[in-house]
Amino acid sequence: MVGLVVEMREKGMGLPELVEELLKYHRMDEHFSKGRILGSMCTEPHPVARAAHMLFIEANLGNPRLYRGTASMEKEVIGDLGRLMGLDEPAGYILSGGTEANITALYLAKKKTGGRYVVYPKSAHFSIQKAIKLLDLKPLPVELTEEYVMDVDHLRKRLEEVSPGRLAAAVAVAGSTELGTVDPVDEISSALPPGVPLHVDAAFGGFVLPFLPFRGKYNFEVDGVTSMTVDPHKMGLSTIPSGALLLRGFEDFKRIAVSSPYLTEPFAYTLAGTRASAAVAATWAVMNHLGREGYGRVVEECMENTRFLDRGMTELGFPHIIEPVINVLASGIADPEGLQRRLEDAGWYVSKVCKPPALRFVLMPHVKRRHLEEFLKDFEALIQT
Ligand code: PLP
């Protein structure tokens, strides 16, 4: 980011002027509550999450002995998330989001195996590319099937290109960013040589799939899965920054430990130093407030809205690329970029898929039926001009 050329003021701003200025900038931002953001994987935090966040605003989990309360909440959240993902006694941390969780997972895998090569589906989120660059790993992208999930036959071919000892990790996605697909995690696990860490990125799907009648296996119920990313700040309705990394046990974290002599704990195991306890408290609050039943209702409404928009787009001549698996809809369209721009001019924020060309919608909890009815009306008018 390039900074604006503004001098830091000598004298501070008075409160009324400050508030006015803040509101000016706040009005420049888009807000989920208007229901016009149709392509984001984040949403309005639940009110209990907001309240808990504010209560713990000064706490820093980078120094856990000062913040024993928030450290206890983090343990509870990691335990609950592990059980949601099919693991009774997980280890893990709440990090700044899916990107940090994925980078840490590959860092741990590299340290454990000494390997450099990473196999991952072409549908993987770009945070996997960040991890590969940062950790100086070697990418082995795997083609997708016609259903847009990792092609296990191609994975086998990729695996023949390197000796097992040179593999650092395999990555699978449960709830892909562009199409919401879920890779065949059990088949992927069976195709891997023994001992290769298998990381499942369920940053988005982790708070959706457990509440759907989804039959595929995608979590720690598959023996070969060694780590998972699950983000409370997406469908978990928590505040930003909150992304969980879950592991089968704590041992692996010791490989990335560094001594932290001036803090209250002798070792640090996370990439970030100072860590936002506030988002951990927010996650604890919303998970305990909603419970499985509450998340079930949230997901059901999102899926109903996904089907509603899918029907509407199909009637207008833009059928889905694949039947939505989760609350992500991709409607096939020849020029998604042009339409995306025109929609933005009309005040609607959707995103796009390049291959295959499609408009991409994420039906988050802030998107209500009335917003979609309005969107479909505007969209119909726009494609007729
Ligand atoms: N993994 C997946 C599947 C995602 O969809 C995303 C973001 O949308 C990420 C990782 C990265 O998460 P974050 O933006 O919280 O770092």
C-alpha cells in the first residue's frame, strides 16, 4: 500500500471533529447490513461476538499467563472445534485467519518431513501459494475432475514424479473458495505414501458441512488427516481475526517453537507475537450461544437462499456451474468481469470465477431473501440494457 502524503498533525483533533471524520470514513466503507455484499466469505459478527470482543479488547494471547481467562477460552474453543471436526482431543490455536493457519500447517509439515514438494488441488485458496513462496516449497498442483474436485488419478501421477521422502505435505479443500466443492479426502489420504501430512483447508466449509446432511468424509474421521483450518470469522459468525489451526496433538508444534524469554511463557508456537484475545472471546461467546442447533438454523437459511438465487439466475438464463454443495453459487456467464463491474456501479458486490467463467455468490447470513429479490430485479434490468 502506498501512503498518502499527509503530515502528522502537531495538535490533536477535538472529539466532535474526530467523530465527524471517523463517520466520513465509515460511510466510505460498504457494510454487510445493507445486504449488498454478495461475494464475501465474511459476514456481520453475531451481537454476542461483538460484545465479547469489546469486553476483551485489551487482552493479548501472545502473553497467555497474563490472560489466563482468554487462554482458557482458547483451549475450550479448540476442543469444541476439534470435536466438530471429528477429533476428541485436538491441539491448536486461534490465529489471524485461514491464511496464517494454512501457512503454519505447511510450515509444520515441512519441519516434520524435511520434504519440499506440496501436492494440492488447483482449486486451493491462494494462501497455499503464499505458504509455498514463503516456505520455499515446490508446488505440484493437481488437476480437477469434471465435478471440480481434486482428481485422484492425476494426484497419483503427480506422486510418481517425486520420491516419497521429498514430499512435505498434501492439501485438500473442504469448501473451496470459488465453487464450494469438497475434495474426496478419504481417497486422497489412501493415495498418499505413508507419513505424508495431509492438511484439510476447511476455512469456510468447517462451519457449514457439519450442519448439512453431507455424506462425504472430509475431516479427522479420515485417519490420514493431520491438520485442519477452520475459520470462525467466516461462517462461525465471530469477529475478525479468528482462524483456527487444529492438529491431532501438540508434539508437532514443538518443531516450530522459539524461545520467548521476556514473556511469561518460555516458548512461542505461533507466527504472530501479539494475538487478539478479543476474537477468541468472540468465538467462544458465539459458539456457546448458538450451539450446534443455532448454527444448523443459520446454515439452513443460507442454503435456502442459495437455492432461491440459483432458481432466479437459472430463470434468467444463467444456470449454475455445479449444483451448490454449500452456500456458494457460481452462475455460468460469458463475461463475468464486465458484469461484475456493471453490478458494482449499480451498488451490488459479487465476485467472479474465471475458469469456468461465472459470477460467484456467497450466501452469507447477512444476505436475506428480500436482498436477493431486489438483486434479481436489478440484474434482470441490467442484462436487458
Ligand atoms: N482457505 C479458504 C478455503 C478460503 O476460502 C480463504 C478465504 O476466503 C482462506 C483460506 C484465507 O482465509 P483468510 O482470508 O481468513 O486468511
